[in-house]
Amino acid sequence: MGFGADQMIHLTHYRTAYSTTVELMEGPFPQSVHWFPETYARVSTGMFYPPHRLAEKVLDPELVKSLRENRVGKTAFILASGNAHFAGINPRSKKPTRLSYEYKFLPFSLTQVYAGRTAQALGATDHVVTDATACASSLKALMDVQTLINHYGFARVIVLSVEDAVSNAVLEFFGEARASLSQKEEERGVLPSAFDATNYGFRVGQGAVLAVFEADSDNPLATLKGAYTASENHSNAIGQREDGQGFVRSIEGALHVSGAAAKQIKVVKTHGTGTSSNNAAEKAALNYCLGDYIATSYKAKIGHTMGASGLLETCLLIDDLKRGFVPKIENRTTHDNQFLSYDESNPGGLILSLAAGMGNVYSAAILEI
């Protein structure tokens, strides 16, 4: 039995923010994004910072106050930011866009400084860290939650994940790399999707999640059974092996830590970017590791929220499962009863959540509701 099985780890609260509003962003690589326009209001003054405003959408004042005033023991705070420095601070665009701004207090854009300020507000000052594991960051943080509670006597770990995904720097990087869907592709009729022969890819999206994990709870929203992060042997640090070695290692690690059997996994929340490399790698790994399962992806619906995506999408799946169904993958063009092209009833069993990050990093978490 895995070492995590001797301690119950409960997900007791979560708040999510994501946008279904899609708007075209001009620039060197025009593309549509999912975003909250209000996070960019008055940024030209240099006094407001979009990722901080985005985080405020999940920092529910009543929950923040309750956590600060109702201490349960040693409490840790993890800011899973995807980067060590929020991405938008030094825009790459030579020609200003509606996303361009200059922030007047540069030290406060550092994620660790922001983490320290937020941890004080939450009363989570026994251990304050940031995680910069690219797009795997928020799901990778669950391995740290597991370690802190199982081995260091922490009673509560609070995870906040937010990244400055809709920014000049990010849009130019993904546009130049031809990873995100371009305006030209969408004009040809291509829609964001995953595991599909016709539609593919993703739009960048803004999103955030706040999640509270505790060692003791009478009424948890879910239980974290095990989490594991692995890497794969690949010469390309921003590529993926088609055989899914990194995903395989993370899944097998999470199964070992949880003490669960592969046949107990019934629902998979895929990373699901819809790129050809991820389609091949993730499908190969799941079919190698698991038996009878159904899989979904949220990125075609809410955009790729980068560092926040893994945990944010996991919480959205928990919401949907509690409503009794596993959602389809948007914009599928063929019938598929495994990588779902239609909504499916909740089959019960354990949940496997996956995420991947540049640098050949792969995270997996197993939960039960």
C-alpha cells in the first residue's frame, strides 16, 4: 500500500474563476482568447495588475476570513503560479496593444512576494512557497499537499493558482510556436477540441482556483487519494514523446501512492490541449495504464489557463460529477464513447486528473468524491 494511504486528505473548499467570453486579440499573432476584460481596466496607470485582479475572483472574503480566524493547526500556503514571475510585466510587443502596460511596483509582481502577502491574509504562515512548474503547476502542487500533510504534520494546506495567461508575452509565445489556434485557422472553420481528427488546439484563457486541503473534515467535497509528478526522457524540453512516457510515469506513481488499482479509475480529466503531440501522448499513456474509463477535457470550453488549468479543471469536474454527469469534449466531430463526444452519466469510481508542463513535466492526481 502506498505511503499516502495512511492519512486521509480532504478537499474541503474551493472557488473557481474561468471565462466563456471569447474575444479576438490583435497583435503579431491574432487569436481569440477567453478572458475577463475587467482585469485590464485602468492598467495603464501602472497601479493595477491583471493577475492580482484575477486572483481576487477566487479569494472569497468570507472564506478568507473564516480560514484566517479558524486555525486548525499548522497551515501552509502554496501559490501555483506557473512562473516565478507573472508573465505580462515586460511585454514583448514593440507595438502597444490593449494588453500593454507598465507596472510601477516591480517587486510586487514577483510571485513569492504576492504569495507572502496572500498567505498573511489567509492565516497560512507556517509554510509559504510558490510553484513554477509551467502548465502542470497547480496539479503538481497536490504532491506537495500530500507530502506536507503526510510527513510534516500540517493540518491544512491552501493552494491558490493563477497565471497571467492572457498577456502579450504568452500570446506571442504560443502564437509563434503555433500551439494556440490562430485567427486564420478559426476563419477556416477550425474549432478548439481534443482527440479529434478535424478540430484541434486551444485558445488561451484566464482562470484561477483556490482550494483548501485538510487532514480532518466531517463533510469533504472530495478526498485526495494520491498525487505524483514525473518527467520523461526527451531531448526536446517543450515537446512530448508519442508513447506518453511522462504521463505513464505520473499515472503509475499516483496509483502507487494512492494504493488504488488501475481498474478503479473510471473517469479521467485529461490535459487535453488538442495539439497533435498531446493527443498522441495522452491517449497512448491512458490506454497503456488503464482499463475501462471515460475521458473529458475542459480547455475547448474555458481556454487553456496555463498554470491554473490542472487544479481548476479538476474542481470543475467535481462540480459536474456531483451534478451526475461527465461532460463531453467540445467540438468533437466523430462519435466516441471513451474520449467523450457526448455527455455521459457519472459511472462512479475514482477520478484521475492529468496535467503537463513544458520542461517534460507530467502530473497526475487521483481523487474520490
